[in-house]
Amino acid sequence: MIQRRSPRLKHWDYSAPDWYFVTVVTRLRYELFGSIDEHAAMSRSELGTIAEAEWWRSASLFPDAKSHVFVLMPNHVHGIVWLNLGTDSLSRRTRLSTFVGVYKAAVTRRAGQPIWQRGYYDRVIRDERELEAAWNYIEANPARWAEDHENAAVPPRTPPPRSRLSLDGRDKSRPYDLLQG
């Protein structure tokens, strides 16, 4: 069985008071939340309206969490969350995974079916420069939709070709050939 490698920082406490840049993507990157026109304006579907409303509602459910920037894209969302503002007790700290889980569950419940890809992407924002860069990225995201790798109309990036031959000249794409001999 293939094990997924966790994208989380190994030694980071995700309940630590900090800013987090979060991206959550729809299942199979389906464009469920609406569309972006040639003027970079997002036309929300009913589910898109729900997804945005639930982000702000989720942020309000946690007294130690704030979100000041969020963008809804056709098949993903980006937001910046500040967790554990002034929380002294370790037992009452909100973990990033709890915040994202509550958000995803609320949207899924209202959609009536699973809509999210497993997991989410995050980045710990370590200083003011990174915060400003993430904020600008989020605000400019709709204008870059035509080049966004999450956009199904954009051709996937292809890695450079790798040799399919092993050192002894056998084809690595046919593993049973490597077992013989």
C-alpha cells in the first residue's frame, strides 16, 4: 500500500499562535463554486455562496481565530487564518486541522454530498513579508485563473523526461523484466 507523505511540518505545533495560509481543493478539481469571466470576476454558484459563507462562519465559531482575507475560486479556496490570539491555555487552543475540518464538514453537510479533496494545503506564515505576499497572492488569484494549475483548461506541467532504462539497459516501466535475469 502506498503511504501518503504528510505535507505538514514535522516539528511544528499547529495549535501555536500564528498566521496560516490555507488552500482547500474540490474533489477531482471539479469547478463547483462558479466561474471566472474574462474580467477576472467570479460568478458564484449556489454552492460557491455556501462555501464562502461557511468560511466566515467557521472563523466566527472559534473565539481564538480570525480570518481577514479569503478568495473563492471555481474549484478551490484560499484563506489566511490567525489562530490562538491571546489563548494562554494549551487545552483551549484551536488546531489548524480542527478549523479546516469544521469548514469542510459544514460545506459538505450543506452540499449534501462529499465535495472536497482529501486533506488541505497550508503554509505557516513566518513574518510580515510572507503575510503580505500571501495576502497579495490571494487577492490577485482570480486575475490569474487563466494560468492557474488548478484550472482544468490549463495544460498540466510536464516534468522533464526521465530515462526509462535501468543501468543494464532494461525498460524500468516493465518491472517484471527487471525481476528476470
